[in-house]
Amino acid sequence: MTRIIFHIDVNSAYLSWTAVEQLKQGADKDLREIPSIIGGDQKARRGVVLAKSIPAKKYGIRTGEPVANAFRKCPNLVSVPPDHKMYREKSDCLMAYLKSFTTEIEQVSVDECYMDFTEIAWKYSSPVDAALIIKDGIRRKFGFTVNIGISSNKLLAKMASDFEKPDKVHTLFPEEIKVKMWPLPIGELYMAGRSSVETLKKLEIHTIGDLAQADPDLIALHMKSHGKMLWEFANGKGDDHVQSEQAEAKGIGNSTTLSEDAVTEEEAMEVFKELAASVGRRLRKAGQKANMVSMEIKYHDFQSVSHQTQLDKPSSEDEVLYETACQLFEETWDGEPIRLLGIRTAKLVDASEPVQLSIFDIEMPKPPDEKHQKLNRAMEEIRSRFGKDAVVKASLMKKSTGKSKEQEEKQG
């Protein structure tokens, strides 16, 4: 059965949600209809544009640029500080509404999600008609608008939702790729960041179609695994599995917002060392091992991406988490400055649960012997009594890159 996937994305979420709240309070102007932005404190690092109105976009204002730059482009710009508590409330209301249609929903950020429409398609005359019902219902019920992209996998559904905005429904099925997607500039391809676009243009690749028809080995030669991934995206290859909350295993994760954007692979690796040590410590404290590890990147322009993999066997060892995260990072990072990094684990099992070995295990790194297991337990005891920094493995030591804001979470 061919899957039908919706990608639902709130149009300028922070600005739209703020505008709706202001209008409820009696505001005489709609932020969406004037040059306006949602921006942080200009004196702080977060003094950047988080969202912009369509009129502001006409002045060349971009998401992620300093608020001060935006005011130079448009002196009459209206700027409103963010209200993340309110955004979460709006997001929760939206997700609750969407779940009245189906619980097969994967929320990927505060303002976007995927919906697996396959099992409920029979209720509607067509996927487009259903998407219109959902879209119009959101506008009537909440006062803000969304775009909905429809396809047979998540990648194409997301690409479709980025077509003409706001308040639109678009399809991008595999048979439509050549007409709807290939003519677009290469910068419109999901995960094609600025550095990737510059490299591709040097190879005379200017459109998504140029990349799709290029030699994948040549692209990989210049851009490694990220180039291969972009080539697959250009050809419409993507995951069709929507990971709903009901199917999601409990997990332990940790992410950190960097004091300064990381711009090199070495900087990211150092951050992953700390994150892996933190997540590993929490797994062991909970008596759990993880079967799945995912890595998260949030870029300087607030675009987020994650990549995950199944482990050969469950683990809670720092080194395993670190090496896995680094591998996922190398396969995903497009060279853009990094604002946040994270490691998450899922599909947890009890640490005492027997592990099924295979003949291939003889060629894999051996698990810690009894001596090292005792050493690890001793280190954990010291950390529990005197703090997590009381003792650190030499391989995990690093020169400080500045205090970071740590966001630890245990899902479930």
C-alpha cells in the first residue's frame, strides 16, 4: 500500500501566534499585515530574527539575522519579544486538534509535524480534500494558518509544504518531481545549506534537477555522505515512516545551546563528548541501555535536523554513544554554523536483560571486561557523591568552550 503523508507547517508560527494573541487583547494592527518580526533581546546572543511577516520579507529581512540588521533595512519595523510559553500552548492546542483526525502524528518541532493519512484516507474523497478540511478548520478554530504538503514520503511532503505560502495545500508525488521540484534552485532543496549550495554551484549544479541527474559518485567525492544524501533527496528518496508518540519508546537525551556557534567538526566533536558522558551517566543511573541513538543539530538560522540509527546491540557506554553521534553528525552536517547539538536515546531496555550475540560480534569491539566495569562503577559512585565533574575519563577531557545552557530531558 502506498503511504500518504501530510507535512503540516504553521505559517510564520511565532509571529502568527503573537498576532492572534494581540488581536484577542484588542490590538488595532495585525502583525502579519505590517513589517514586523519576533526578535530577542538585542543585547543578548539571542538578538536575532526568529520570525518575520511577509511585508518584512519584502525588505530583505531574513530569519536568523541580527535584529539590528533588520532595523537598518526597515527603520519602521515592529519588533516583539518571543513568548515561548505561549508558543508551547498554541502548539499543544494544534496537536490536540490534529489528533482528533488520527493519532499517527510525528511532531518534529513546535510548529510542524507529519501525519500518516494512509489508514484514514477512505473517509475522504481525496487527500487534497482532507487537507483542505484540516487547513480551513485550523484557520477558523485558532485564527492562524498552515501549509500542508502531501506525498508518499516525508521528504516530498515537506518540500511540498514549502511551496507557495501562506494557507495553501500542495502535492508532490514522485510522478510530479520533474515538473514541480526539479526546476527549483538548488538552495530550495531540504538540507542544502549555504556551503553545500556553493560547492554544488562550483560543479555547475544550479537546480534540484541538475543534482538529481548528476553522477552520485562525483557528488560524494566532493561532499562525502552529505552529498550522497542530497542527491537522494533530489531524486525524491525519503523515509515514509511516521514515528507517532504511541509507537515511540521511552528515551533519555541531552542537548546544549552553544555559547558561540560551532563552525568546525572538531568543535562539534568536543560538545558530543560532554553530551555522550551525560546521557551515558543518566542511562546507567536509570539501569537502562539504548537500542537507538539519534543526533540533533540546530543551525544558526534555527533550522533543525536529526538523524538516527539502530545500534548493533543495546549500550549505555559513553564511547558507544559518542562514536555513534559523531558518525551521524558526519553524515548530516552541511557545514553551516551550529547553534545547538543534542544526543537522544530510545528503545531502552533493562541493563540486566541478556544480549543476543551473533557470529559478527567476534569482529566488533569487546564490551568492557570485569576490571573496566568495576572502574566504571567506581567512577559513577564518585560522581554521585562529589558531582559529575569530580572524575573524568582522559579521552573525554576538553578545553572549555564557554558555559552552555544544558537542556536535559527524559521522554516518556
